[in-house]
Amino acid sequence: MREKRPGRRASGRTPRVGGQPKRKAPSSARRSVARAGASGASAAVRSTEARRPLQERGQRRVEAILDAAAEMVAERGIAGVTMHGIATRSGATIGSMYHFFPDQVSVLDALAARHQASLRALLERLGHTRWSALSTREAVDRFVDPLFDYNESHPDLLSVIRYVRERGTECCDAQIERLMLELAERVVAECQPRATAAERAARGATMLAVIDGVAERTSQVPTPPHRTMIRELKRVLVAYLESGARDGARRR
């Protein structure tokens, strides 16, 4: 009878399962997987952004969508904006809507960007004004009227601006603020030539705060007629600038 051979010494290795040990993927394969994951994450971020139209017809469709959104904001506020409502009002199909905008947030962001581009162009045109050739009253008219004319012709503007700021979306908002402050300081400099740099900065910021306050109040609570409020605002600004000029003259 054949003797049994003594068993082999245990090696301490984990026995193979299925006949072959599991091997790590080659480094090139791991890099491919990593790139695919990164691409997926980028696609997820991009999916919340509006798609830029490539043809004129697509651009007209986007403008119609944004116009409809602006009307809804003016009538119902930000909370009243829905994708189906915008599609119905703009005459676009819901499929066309989602082709350009994944959700209403992207529509509102695009609407805010359109306003900011228009305001930036407006402020840049005002920047070419020869303020030194104007009286204080004329300078105030030239500064205030275009801003309130734009606001009046775009009743959704203030709601959209509040929406952008509440969400913390920078977009071009900081650039608009900088351009407005630069213009206000130029008006102060021409009306108050003896003002220091610190005084110009403080008075320019105060002018903008007064303008913002009147615009916000007239949009939220009952007030006298819009044009009456603008007229009174101008009186306040003219008196403020002339007072500063007198203070500067007394320091001579």
C-alpha cells in the first residue's frame, strides 16, 4: 500500500479564486477611467448652463425665450417663472426650450447676463460725456435719465438683479458696479473740482446709494408717480453736489 506524501507547508498566501489572481489594471487604463470620470463631472456642470446658439435662427429663438422670461418676471416675480410658461409665451416647443436651457435657473442667468451687457454698453457710452461742459443740473440729468429710462423699459430688471445677488452669481455685476462708481466720481469731480480723491469716492458712492434707494422703493411700495420720484431724486442730487462745491470753495 502506497504511503501518503506529507502535505506541503502553508505559504501564507491567499489561495487563488477562479484559477487566476486579480490583476491591477494597467496604468494607462486607469488614466483613461480617470479621464472619463472627469469628463462626466464636467458634463454635469455644463448641463446647468445655457447652450450658445450657432445660427441666427437659434439666436432669434433664444432672444424670444428671454423676452418671454422677462415678461413673466415683471408680471409674477422670479418664483412665477416656469419652463412650460416660458415655452408657451415665446411660442417655442418644450423640446426647443430644453435644447438651449436645461432649467429655469439657466434662463434667468442668461437674462441677467443680457441685462448686464446692455448696461455695460450704456455706461461705456456715458463715459464719453464731456461732463466739464455741463452745469450741475445738466450733469445730473445726463447721469440719471439713461439709467431710469432703461429701468422703466425693462420692468424685470430690479427683480433679476436681486436674484443674481441673492444667488451670489458674480457674472458681470462687479464690472457694472465699478463702471457706475467711476462715472459717479467723474460727475463729482466736475461739479466739485476741489474735492479730494477720498471725497469723490465717498460722494460718488452716496449718489449711487440714493439712486438705488429710490429705484428699489418705487418698485416695491406705492409711491407718487414714477416721473415725480425721478424729479425729486434729481433735486436731491443737485443740492448735494452744489453743497459739496460750496464746502470746497470755503476751504480755499
